[in-house]
Amino acid sequence: MDKLFGKYSVENIQIKDLSLAQNISLKAILVPHTFGRHAKKALGKTQINVVERLANKLMRGGTGAKTSGKVIRTHGRMQGKKLHALKVVEGAMGIVEEQTKENPVQVLIRALENAAPREDVTRVSHGGVSYQIAVDVSATRRLDMALRNISLAALMGSFNKPKSLSQALADEIISTAKGDMQTSYAIKKRDETERMARSAR
């Protein structure tokens, strides 16, 4: 059976959040690169290994727009560079294993469970008046939001700083897996989303 990056077993990974379990793919694959073959299928992304999806989220371009009060201008340095993104993720996994002495895939799953919001707000218009209401978040969107916030935290943690992207990603995964509200950007975003939903009920 293939191990992820030839190092990490995905056999005995536990997913406690049952709604996420049906959307998290942990296929045994040596190099998590499917060349976009699921891109045009409905819910095809649920068939893609979750580690590859994390790498895909890292390939975003810095638009120069403000994100949580910070401006990231990467000028598309990561866009389309899938192998570079995979090397970053592999480096981060090595750091996570070294610091936690655990299987880094299990630590990533725990981080995703902690970072996934359960409620969000949506805008509805009724009689020409727009207002926000609280809605439950689907499992696919919960996973997407968790992956996006973890990768965004890594980009912000390494942008214009001496810290490497692998180190920033590893730090974010570890702090989110621990549920550390002080240092984890993804958990802060989850709490902010759920707080807005509570006030819109």
C-alpha cells in the first residue's frame, strides 16, 4: 500500500466529525497530484486527497486586496506551481511530525475538524430590503472554508517575513489542531463566522 509522500500512512486515520468524514478523501497515493481529472464532475473534489486539496488552496494569487486587515501581494508567485505547493506541504508535514511526534495527516485532520465553522450567514432580499440570516453550513463548504483559512494563514505568516511557507503552514496546522485561539488564524475566523451567525438569528 502506498504511503503519502512515501512516508506517512493513511490507514488508521480517525475522523471524529462524521459530517466531514464523508467529504475527506484519504486515498493511499504516493504523490497527491490528480492533474485536475475530477475538476468538471459534480462534487468531484470530494474524491481528491485532502492533502492535495490543501496544496491547491496554497496556489492562490495575492490580489492585493485586504485580508483580515493585511494586504498580500504575491503577484501570482504560487499560481499554477503545483509541484512547488506539494513540496511546501511535504516540508510542513515533516515539521509537524518532528514537533508533535504524531502522524502529520492525523494532525491535519484534527486541525480541519477544529477550523470548520458550523454556522454562517447569507444575504436574503425580501420586498426590496436586504438582511442577513443564519444558516447551517454544508459539510463540503465547511471543509473548503477550513482548508482556505489554514492556507491563507500560512501565506500571511510567511509573507515579507523570514519564516518559510512550510514553517508557517506547519505552525498553523499545529496550533489549529490544539485548538489554540490565541495563535490560530483559522480558529479565529471560525469563531468570527459563528459569532456573526449567532447575532443574525
